[in-house]
Amino acid sequence: MSADASLPASPSPSSSPHGTWESRPAARWEDAFLSGNGRHGAMVFGDPNDNRVIVTHHTLVRPNGGEHAGPPELAAQLPQLQDRLLAGDLTAAEEFTDGRPLQWVQPFHPAFQVRLRRPADGERGYRRSVDFTTGVAEAACVGRRSRVFVSRADDVIVQHVTSPGLRADIALDHRLPGAPEGLGVSDGVILTPEGAVLTLRARYPGSDRAYTGVTLAVVTGGRTTLTPPGIRVDGAELVLLLTRVRRHTGELDAVAEVQALRELLPDGGDEEPYGSLLERHLDLHRTAYHRVSLTLDADDTERALPGSELLKRPKSPALLERLFAAGRYHLLSAAGMLPPRLTGLWTGDWDTAWSGAFTTDVNLNLQTTSAVAGALPEVVEAHAALIHGQLPHWRDNARAVFGARGIVAPPHTDGESGHTYHFSREYPLHLWTAGADWLLKPLVDHDEARGEHDPRLKAALAELALFYEDFLARTDEQGRLVVVPSYSPENRPANASWGAVNAAMDLSAARHALLTAAAYHPGPDADRWRALAERLPPHRVNDDGALAEWAWPGLDDTYDHRHLSHLYGVWPLDEINPYDTPDLAAAAHRALELRGAENDSAHGHLHHALVAARLRDGERVAHALGQVLEGDFFHASLMSAHYPRRDVYNADAAHTLPPAVIVETLIQSTPDRLVLLPALPAAFPEGELRGVRTRFGAEVDLGWSPAGARAVVRPTRTHRVDLRTSSGARPLHLRAGEDCVLTLGPQ
């Protein structure tokens, strides 16, 4: 410890990273600026002469048969499969199927676009921007201004357009890339005292399901006429558009929908509708967004660049600042009734990659990992809503596939069904039993941070422990329990098939699930579950000195793969760490060194960075960050892609790199440990991170520079933790309500 190092100053408003801008409209939907409230999403192109806003909603998934699919009924065949695998039949699991072809979950899709077309008369002074602190996407040029946000308070897409003597045609347009043939589309428009109502209904081919969009147009001044399928306004002062979309069966009561939109408008008086709608939204959005912030030693000139130009400077601290802010904004905007999908809450194409699903064997888990430390309980609650809404289906999975009580999570879900039905020979995801533990982990972290147990989580953990009681029925020659069949997403042993025995991830998940359930349920159940956990075998270190992906003797590692499932015990769990298990941590580090990047997917690089941060390897973190920042993974919208060169719209990098990876390099915590600056990359030698929440119930502000560092810990409960820094370890005694100031020497 050394003399105090002062915290860097916050940026001035003119150089704030809390937004981004461009000098041209978006030509591609991938570059559209984004707004969302966790239910509705809006993609804003910002073309002043053809102002397009693509409308999305978490519930919009196209029926494809998956809505009727259930898990395979395989429990009667399970004992025979276990016998064959334990006897050394390395391909036995390939026959453990009901013969169905691969079935994708229902694909996520856009609803329609709200189009506002005006006569072209130049674009002097054009600029489009999005303000992360408000969620408002704006496009403006001389004499024209359009602002769009999605209200977190009123669950409505709000578009406010002003222009002297505004003349424009307004319509709802379903014609978006990949829209299926046979989509039954009908539209309607009527004039009303405040302006007009526009509706668009689309019925899916061969289905009784449909969705309907309703837009209330409030027109001030000028004249409004019908120009089916929309309206024309001429000489107006401003137009306010309020839009909602509903997915439904049967017929939607459009009259009730319109009345609900009217009720959002001020009741007489001089109150301006847009301002009142925005103020209600800001009370929720701005409060959440501002809880955590990052400031680096960035150049104000670079901070002022448009996003597309800043992305060309991958080593710029200003880029990391903006991506941190954008990632936090997009994550908050995508989470509400559900957590973020593979594409967050947005897509402009009906042919969304991998169905735009919630993929739970890495992608969803990476995207939401910053929610607790990043002080976004809104994201945790959305994650919990997905889980608790699907538990009956998780019970079906456990019974049908494994003949067990309890719960088994699916590897893919569309948000409606939690049944496991997406699997094939190459991806035998129905064998994967670790998913429920991984999905419940953020909820456990949230409970630790707030210091109380959620009764819903307590019940779910008990069900998970019951599954392991039934499933862990086989033993090896030493009498230790065996996980069989076992699957390590999405890899296979070099000398065997995908379904195997004792995958490291499965061992870690089973141990963690049983011990966590025991902590929530003291008494006889806890004793039984702890005893079961103690009978699980230890991890294996292979001949390369690396933590083996399969702890079963004779199964060889396949190193060149995008997933790092076997290092689940390092991250997100705390089972393997440099402090309590240094030998296993060294083996895990060796496994990380040997791991290839395979197809250069963003999630592979960022998963690598998160594990490296837990193992205190800042250089490896920096390399992984560099692969993404220099690989052209980000669109001008600052939403990301799955592959380099902006290939396949995907939220993994946008939601994981900035909020999660950066926080893990600076502050880590467990219920009994605080680690400061564990893996600080040389790329940001000076900065300030404010508002991080710990799992022992404290808020931490951290400032650092080459001269030293200063942390302020604000505990909400009295507790003793183990403080770890580059200087070593010491106990830290915290008292509720009393700030604890820590100073560190040069880093």
C-alpha cells in the first residue's frame, strides 16, 4: 500500500462517451441506431426523406413446428446407453435418439417498418445520433428533426417529427428481407380527431397465430388525408407517432389498443405529449443506465468522432469508453420481459441466424454476465422471467430424457418453449445436463449481492438437486459417481464421439448445483446433497499439464474449438482460482494456452478473455480484446457481429466485451473476496470505474493510474472479506454504511 492516487476527472459533456453519431443515414439495417425497453425494439435509419423505423418485439417468433415439439422420450433406453459408454463404446450416444431430424426453435423476426416519406429538398447539416442516457435516436438536418425512443414506462414506440410546413406520407410497411411467401397481410387506416390510426395485421402461413401493429398518429396543424395504405400530412407543424405490436391468436381488439394509446396522451392543458412521455421513460431508463460508468484516459478529439470513424482506431481508449457505454445501453434496452436474444432485441431480416434464439450453452450466459456487477437488476429480472416461465418444460426434459425428477434446461429456446428438442448427431444437446446450473448462476450471484434468498430460486435449486440425486446413479471402480452420458458443448474428444463420460463442465455444474442447493436448504436435504457432491470425481490434468475437458481416462482433448466449456469451474464459477486451488488454476491456464480460436467467433474470444481475467493473465485478456477490436466486429450502430468483417448480426460482443470483460479485468468478487486490478491490460493504464456491485453487498469505485490506485468500498452489510491486490492478501473488515478507502501502490 502507498500514498493516495487521485481519481481521474470525469469527461466534460462535450466529450462524453454516452452516445454515438454519424453524418449519414443508415444504408443497411445493421447500421440502424437502436432503442428498446426489453419488450419493443426500434431500429432507426434516420433518412430525412425516407424515415424508416423497423419495429421488433420479443414475442415475435414465426411458427415452424417447434411450438408443438417436446423432448425425446428416451428414459427407458438410458441404462443401456450408460452400460455401453462405461464399457468403452465411444460412439454409443450417437444412437440415443428418437430418430427425429434437427428441429430449430421458432425464429425471431421483425414486425414491419414505420415509413415517413417526404419530398427531397437537400440534407444540409445532417446528423443522426443516439443518446445512451435517454435512449433517444435522433436524425436532424436544417429545418427537420425526428426523434425516436421506446418507453420503458409506457411500453410504446414514440416517434416525434418536426419540420415547418411538414409534408409526408406515413404508412406501416411489412416488406422486409426474408418475409415469407403466404404471409397474410391486411392493413387499415382511419382518420380521427387527433390525426389517424394505422393498423397492420400479419397472419403466419399455415398457422392460427398472427401479430398486429397499431400506430396512433397525432398531427398538429396542416391537413391529413387518406392515401391507403397510409396517410398524407400537408403543412403540419409536427407529427407524433405512437406504435405498439401484439402477437396473438384469433382477432385482436384494435379498438381497445387504440384507446390504450390515447390514454398515454396528456389530458388537456398545455402539457406537450412528447415531453411527458419522455419524462416518464427517463425516470426508469436513465436511473438504471447511470449506476455504473467507465472513464479512461482518452483524447477528447477522438471522443468526438462518429462511431464509424472511431471503430477504425481499435487501440483508442475513446473506443473502449464508447463501447462500454453502448454495451451497457444495448443490454439494458434488450432486457425486460425476456433477456437478450442472439440479436439482442433487434433484427431487420426474417432469416435471422440460428433463429435469433436464446442459446444457453454460452451466448445468453456471456451476454448477461455483467448484470450483477454492472448493477442492472433489470437484466437479472428478465433472465429470471425466462427461467421461471419455463420450469414446467424443464421438468418434462428431466423426465423424458433421463427418467429423473427435477429440471434440465434446453440448449436453445425461442422464449416460448423450454422443451429440449434441438439436437442432432453432431450436436447431441439433449445430453447436456449442466445448463440449469449455468442459467441459475446469475440469480444466485444476485441473491448474494443483495443479501437475501429469492424463494423462487430456492425452489428451483432444490429441483436441480433432485435431478442430480436421480441422475448420478452410476459409479466408477473407485466408487466415485460418474456423469454418464456427458456432453461438453459443443466439442468432442479427439478419439471419441460427442456423447462421453465425465465432461469437466458437467462435474463442475453438478458439484456447484448440489452445494448451492444445500446452502439454500439447511437440514437433512443439505447433508444429503453435500455428501453426493463429495462423491463426484476430481478434475483430471492431462499429459500436457492442462485441465482435461473430460475427466474420464482415455478421452483425449480437442484443443482447436471456440467453446471453453471445460473451464466453467474458472468462470463463471469460483471452483478453480489462483488463491484456493493454485495447482488446478495452473492446469486451467495451460488449457487456455492450448485452446485455439477455431472459427474466430466473438463469443470464443470473449469467453477466453473472461477466463484469462479470472486467472490474472492481463496479456491474454488484451490479446483476446485485440482480436475483436481489430477484427471489424462492430457495425456503425455499435451492435456487433458473430464473425470478423461484420458477418452475421449478433449481440455477443456488444453485450459482453465492454460491460463484462472490462469489469472482470478491474474488479472481481465472491461472497468473501474482493480482487482489485487482477488483469489490467496495458491498453488502459489510467481510468475510473464507478458503481460496481460486489457479491458481498458493497458498491465499489476504482480509480487507477501508473502512480497507483484508489478504491472506495461502500458496504451495505457488515462483513469480513479477503482483499487481493498485486501487493498480496489481507483481511478487510467492512461495516455497513461506513465507506472504506483503499490505496494501492504503482501497478
